[in-house]
Amino acid sequence: MHSKGRIHSMDTFGTVDGPGIRFVLFMQGCALQCGFCHNPDTWSTDTGRWMSVDEVLAEIEPYVPYYTRSGGGITVTGGEPTLQAPFVARLFRECKARWGLHTALDSSGFCDPRHAEELIDATDLVLLDLKLMDRERHAALTSQPNDRILTFAKRLAARKQEAWIRHVLIPGVTDGYEDLTRLGRFIGELGNVSKVELLPYHRMGVYKWAQLGKDYPLEGVPTPGDDEMRRARAIVNAAREQTGSSGSGHSTESCRAAAVES
């Protein structure tokens, strides 16, 4: 049962999806269709390579010394890994039992939290993408409203599960003052967020849309500059301070790219 999962690809030397050097496993399948997605080839649930947990572990094993010495581990992303939660949970448990690896789940949060409890039990860190706080505009950008995502975020907070929040800054789409203020306030209310990464929108995956015969929805949208990133960080930080939770050593940081390319 749950002995195999649909795998899109893997990266044995990831450095931006959690602490240290990491094995990054990209799962196949996603319920969202984000207009800025750099991996639209991961959306389909009918493609990908079927692999067993043991087969994935065999891919990880040669690099374990690099992961442990760097304070790294394994990150499972996608696609959306919670669609295959039982498989990922078993993989995480095995990584911990065999090597004591740190486990990170990179998720959109678009799932029923009850179906992910076993997975979260085996997870050390959740990297949660919060794209927009406005329900209707979130649906326009991703094809789905954000109700499940916000519920998932609150469930993580209730469990006191450590989380990093990621927000992709898209000029004219996700960078509005009100949007960033609402985001900062929501993060501040959670109480379990140890880092916020504001990630500059990039166009590195546009060629994949063309390969799939899809029109790219954000054609002509520029990458945000350093000043825009600083402005966004200031707005989010100010909103977090209003909740009284940002004085606990938490940080808001900008990362060099929106995600690791597969």
C-alpha cells in the first residue's frame, strides 16, 4: 500500500529549499495551475515515473554524508506532494530511521489537513507558499481559491509545526500594499513561522509553457528589482510588528530565485 509514487524529477544538490545541502524530490501532479508556475509539466497526475520508496532511498544514499555534514536533508516538492501524502510520509520516516535526515515539505497547502497528518508527523519543516490573501484574485491566479491553504496554515500553527512562508513577488499581481499588509498580518498571527522568504518572480520556466503548447498568462510582466524587493520586505515586516510577534528572532528574507529548476 502506497509503496510507489509518481515522481517528476530529482536534484541531488539543492541549496535553496531548506537548510543546508538537500536532496530535492519533485513529485508529479498538482491541483493548482498557477499563472507563474515554472514547472507546468508537473501538473498532470497521469505522467511521471513510478518509483518505490526503496528506489528513491537508493538515489539518496550516495549523498547522505553531504547532507548530514551541511545540516541539510531531504525536501519533497512538486507538483504538490500532499497529493501523495502516504508515500511521502513513508519516505520521510525511512530517511529519519536510516540516516536521521532533516525532512522538509515544500507545499502550496492546497489539501485537507486531515489527510496530511501522518505526513506532517514525519516532517521537520514545512515550506508553505502563500500566493495571495484575496480569495477571488487567488482563484484567478492559481485556478483555485485559497480557503484550504489558509486552513492548512492555521493547522500547522495549531500543531506548532515549524514553517517557512514563501511569497513570490510578481509586479502588479502580488506586490500591492494591501496584499503585502494582509500577508504580514496573517503570518504574524500564526506564531510558528521562523522565516519568511520573499521570492522575486522569474521567467525561467516560460519555455516549458511553450513546449506544452500553453499560452503564458504573465507575458510581459517584469522581474522585480532590488528596490521593489526592499519595499515589499518593509511592508511585510511592518505588518508583522503590528501583531507583536516579529520580535522573537523571526526574519523576512529575499531569496535569489523563486524555486529550484528541475
